[in-house]
Amino acid sequence: MIMKNGLKKLVSFGLVLSMVVVMAVGCGSDPDTSKKSSADTDTKSEGTSKDDKVVVGVSLLNSTHVFYNNIQKGLESKADELGWDLLIQDAAADANKQLSQVQDFITQGVDAIIICPTNSAGSKSMVELADEAGIPVFTMDIQSDGEVVSHVATDNYTGGQLAAEYMIDKILTDKKGDAAVITYSEIEACIQREKGFTDYVKENAPDINVVDIQNYSGDQQKAADVMQNMLLKYENIDVVFAVGDPAAIGALSSIDAAGKDTKIIGYDGNPEGVEAIKSGGNWVADVAQDPEAIANETLEAVKTKLDGGTPEKQIKIAPYIIDKENAE
């Protein structure tokens, strides 16, 4: 295990104190008044275990999202297997709250920190604070603008391409029509999904027009409003690609309310998306992620680092398509 800076200072202080005690005894002072319990220098910082277990601090983007619930389950299962302790916090999509959580992890002297940043830009300061404390930082799902040890996430650009490929092969088979995208501009992973989709369409079906791209900022109700505005603005939208299942849920409510036949391709593979696809409505497909694999690979990267190795800088987990044929 990597000894933290604070513990190093404590040990150094203990050595100096021992020397002082030895000198005091040689000068005739009472040694009993200078004794110190070994337990006082043997414990970790508050909040970590005292049995020398690895302790990892985790700050999730938002625990109300099913995807992050599944990541948490995967982390807890893998941590049990490794015999590690996790300190898992919900940032609730609040950058200031997440910063406070990381600061708490540093104060507690954890062995490593895992972050699902609330915002790709601006999370650098958290990474730098941990670096200064000698604590390695890893990111999951959402990339940071800071320099982390490893980033583990779905191959989101490929996921966007899969969505476009499905649209062309299964929906707009004559390679003509109008499509739209509901994106999440604050999150780099979602930008990559959007870009994968639009690049694939441009290269493989240039007669399909991506007529609109609008941001829903991770808010399901806003996605519903965005979809409603699109349906009012354009006479016909054949397909909408939603870069997250909450966006797809919002879009579906507006499409159903308007009585439109716009098909939806979502992204996440959450249970509500799978059920909607099975029902045979307008939500026809989803690009599925593997949160358990993301969790496992992240903790494996942490283990490699703490064991003195060098994990891969970028670890990508392959996405796959769910539609009515394979929905379970």
C-alpha cells in the first residue's frame, strides 16, 4: 500500500520524539512520563479502516441515474472480492459538492480516488488537489480535463456510430429522411456519442439530414421540452437519437403526446429502455453500456497502480445494440 504524505510526517515525528525521549532519560528524567502507546501511531486517518485495508473514495455523478446505481453495485461486488473498503458518495450533479467530497477523501487519507465528474471541463482542480496529496485519481464514464492515472468508459464514439448504423440498416433503409439528436453538451462522453452518430451519417448516408441537435443538460423534463420544440419546428422527424436514456424517456413522452411516429434510439441500456423497446412502441433500440465491466476494470486499474504497476491510460468498454430481437 502507498503510504500517504500525512502518515509519513507522523512517522517522522514519531522518530524525532523517540530520540528526544532517549536523550531525556539519559539526563535523568522519569521515562514513565514519556511513554506513548503504539496504537497512537498505528491508525489511519479518520474514516478509513484500521486493519490496513485498501480504502478507495468514489464520487458518482448522480445516484438517481440507474446507470450509476449499476456501477455502484459493480464496484461493491468487486471491492468485496478484493477485500477493499469503498467510501461512495453521490455528487448529485453538483460540481461544488463533488469538490467537497474529494477534499474529504484527501483529508481521510484514502489510497485512491475514483471520480465520475459532474462536468468534463473544470474537474481538473480536484485531480490536482489529490495529486498534491500523493493520491492517485481514476475517472469512470466521464473524462476529466485533469491528468488522471486511468479513464475507464464505454467506447462512446463507437456507440454513436452503432446508433447511426442501426438507423440506416433498420429504419431509414433507403438512406433518406430527417433525423435529430438530443445531446448533453456538458459531458464529453455524450459529445462523443453525438459526434459518432453525425460522423457516421455524413460518411455513410449523406442524404439523411440531421436537422437539429439540442442540449438537454441531463434533465429528463428538459428533454421532453426539447423534443416538443423539435416536433413543432419540423414537419417531420423520422428518427431521434437520444444520447442517454433519460433523454429518450423525455422524448418519448412528447412524441406520444403529439401522436407522432418518430422513432427513438436511446443510449444506456437501462431497464426502462429495455421495457419500452419490448413493448413495441416508438422507442425501437438502445445502445447498451456495461456498467459492471466499467466498475471491474476501474478497480483492476486501481489495483495495478497500488501494486506498483502502470495501468492503461484509456480503457474502453465495447457497447452493443439492444432492440426487440434481443431485449430481455
